[in-house]
Amino acid sequence: MAPVPVSPVPVAPAGLSRRARRFVEAEGIRVHRQDIRRHRDAWTGQHIPASEFDRAIAFQDRWGGLALPPAPFYEGGPRILGARRPGRAPAGGWSFRAGDCRVSMAYGFMIGPDGAFGIDAHHWTPLHASTDGWVESLALAAHARRWARTVTRITGRAVDSLHLGGFEPVPEIQGVTDTWWRGRDSLIALYRGEAVGLDAPQCLEAHIYGGLDAWGLHGE
């Protein structure tokens, strides 16, 4: 059976901020997504719980086939979001891939047992509490790059010297290992996932977007 044509213009899932919805619908592309429902019998026959199959289906229905512009870190992030066969997570529970990497990397992007979006490196490292948080971070990075007067990149142990007094976490990012911080006229993105997941402190990185007005800080 020929695949059903898919509109290349995506409709942003419900629950995202207005900034993230604009980003998905203006910058994203929707391509044909794999119909993983046809694998139900095979996967359950491999002792994958039905609840995990349903969780992968829910992810696929919400995010499957969505291609977004490259992330500013993690070698650009997943090429196209999409669920794959669930497998047992090393720390317990089940996880599944969130999409293939853009380049060959030492880790893959995963959805963890609790729904967190993260990387499977030397060990499982959640970046955001959900895939929504990952997409919100991409949208905020694109917005900040457009409106900031200055962009400063800090790497390695120098990241630990950043002073976050007067800054507040950006809640929609749902940060776990990675976090975003909002100050009076600047935004700071802290990318700690590779440093934690690969046990490599030199991989710490922060991006500081300075000189932002109220629109640049929020974009809502």
C-alpha cells in the first residue's frame, strides 16, 4: 500500500509556548513517518509490554516525522524525530530512540522510562523532562540568536565560573541536565549533557545571549 501523502507544513502540538509553536510551524518540515502500529504483534511477541508500545505510539503521533533546524549543540540534534523499538534501559524500565542523529556520534537521543528527552552515552542522561522541553529549547535558541546584540560561547571548566545571581530558570525548557536562565537583559543556555553523559567536563558549554529587550527575553 502506498504511503498516505503528508503535508510538509507541520501543525505544532498542543501545549507548547507561542514561541515554540511559531518555531515548529515556520521552521519545521513534516515528512512521512513510520507506521509503527504494524509492529505491535511482533514487539509484544518479543516481550515488550503493551504499555511501552502505547508510549512509543503516543510519541510518534505527537512528534513523528518532524524535522527541525539544527540544535546549537549536540552536533545539531536528531535529524527527524521518530520512535523506534523500545528496549530495556540500563538503569531500569524501558526507553526508545527519539530519532536518528544528524552525524555519527558517541550517543543517541532517547526517550527515557519517565518520558524525559535525553542522550544515551556512557550512561543515560536526561536533558529535559519531556520532548516539549527539547523543542522549547530549540525555539528559544533560534529566537535569542535573532534578537541578541552579543552572543558569547563559553566552554569547559570556565562554565562553572558563571554567576547566575539575579537569573531565574526558564520553566518551559523543563531543564534537567541542560538548563536555560533568564536575567535582566540576557539569556544563558547551559549545555551539560555531554559532560555528564560522557564523563567529560571539557564538553561543558554555555551560550550567553546579551543585550536583549523584553521581546528578546520572552518572545511571547
